[in-house]
Amino acid sequence: MKMSIGQFGRQLLGFAAAGLSLVAGGTASAEMGQPAPWEYKLQEAATPVMENITWFHNFLFVLITLITLFVLALLVIVVMKFNARTNPVPSKTTHNTLIEVAWTLIPVLILVGIAVPSFRLLFLELDVPKPDLTVKVTGKQWYWSYAYPDNGKFEFDSLLDKDKQPRLLGVDNEMVVPVNKVVRIQTIGADVIHSFAVPAFGVKIDSIPGRLNESWFKATKTGMFYGQCSELCGKDHAFMPIAVRVVSEQEFAAWVEGAKKKFATNPANSYASAGQAAQ
């Protein structure tokens, strides 16, 4: 009987190790900034906030796995050792001070160990540092509008472009930001509640009519990063993508000069130009 329990434990440990290695390995073919087929992990982090979210997620996954395996091992031991056949005379023990203190104190310590990094992560997400750039994001049915009040006060709309890849994520006019700069997002809803979410940046914030919400990110990698409206906002909710292009400072400065000419300050002209291709 002891041998069978040991063999079961070794097999269980092997399955757990294999599962952890798969999770750690992730999807090798996944492209940065967008979802990938059969992806089962978080998108690759492109900001310090998302790096912390990924770390916290992996920490909780390992902790939960260890707790689950520990409880499972206890159940197996109880079933094998304390059934009526192997233990015909039941124990008369009613109290065990050490065990009772342990099963009270250990969960408390585990919760404290979870709370400390959790609060630190929440503070990192909610405490907006001094921004290098502010972008006002307005959610509309069913597209996004971006305004750059610090760079000439131009504004443009961003609509789904069905001819662009990736499918249902490509847009005509992308939001463009410089790399390694703190970008403050100020968002509001023009009609109903929307939600501005870019997974690789660790950003997800509601766009609510009559209320200005703030978030931030600091992209540390250049490239295209995609998101979607994450609040059910009507019939075309599924066709309201977010595309953010992260470029160098020189490329951003050149884009700003071109955007000032391309997008008129009049919102009506901005809307009329929304069907044109992105730069």
C-alpha cells in the first residue's frame, strides 16, 4: 500500500511539473501585441504594468497549484490510511492544538503574502506618473476618437478597416505614441459605457458618459498593439477595435506634423476623414 501511494505521488508530481513547464513556455509562435491561435497565456508584456500583472498571475498560479496538490495529497492519504478496512478501530482524538493553530495561521499568512503584491500592483496601475503625453480617448457607437491636446490639439476617428490584418483588429487611423514615454489616457463615453482595453499594455478602463477616467502606460517596445472595447455597448460592440502604434520619438514627431495637416481641428472634418487609410 505504501508503494502504491508513493507511485501515485510521483505521477502526480510529474503531471504538475509538465503543466508548469507548458505554462512557462507559452505559445512560441504568438505575435507581440495581438492574440494568437491556441494561446492560453497572457499576451507578451510591453509595459512595466503588464510585466507586474504577468508576474502576479504566474505567482498566483504556482501558489494555487501547490495548495491544490497539497489538499489532494491529504485527501489521498486520508482515503488510503483511515478507511474502515485499514483502520478498523477509529481514533478517539477530538482536538489537536498544533493542527488547529496551523490551519488557522497558515491561510492567514498565505492571504497576507497575496495581499502585499496585490496592493502594490493596484497602486502602480492607479497612480498616474507625470505624463510625457496625454491622449483623450472617446468611445462612440461604434468607434474610437483620439485627441492630442499637447501636440497641436488635433483629433481623429478610428474605425474598423475590414481590409486590414489582423482580422477585426485593423483600423484606418491608429493611435500613435512614442516609445519609453509615459502616456496618460483620459477617456470618456460619448453615448453609452465603453471600455478601453489593450492587453499588452495592462490597460483596461471604462469610458463612461459624463465621467472622465484616467489610466496610463509606458510602452517599452515598438510595434503594433491591439485591443478591443471590453464593455458590451450595442450591436457593433464586436467591431470596435483599438490599434496603438508605438514608434520612436523622431517618427512620432514626424507623425504629429503630418497629423496636424491630415486631421482638421473641426470634429466634422475628422469624422469625414475616418474612412481614409492610416499613414
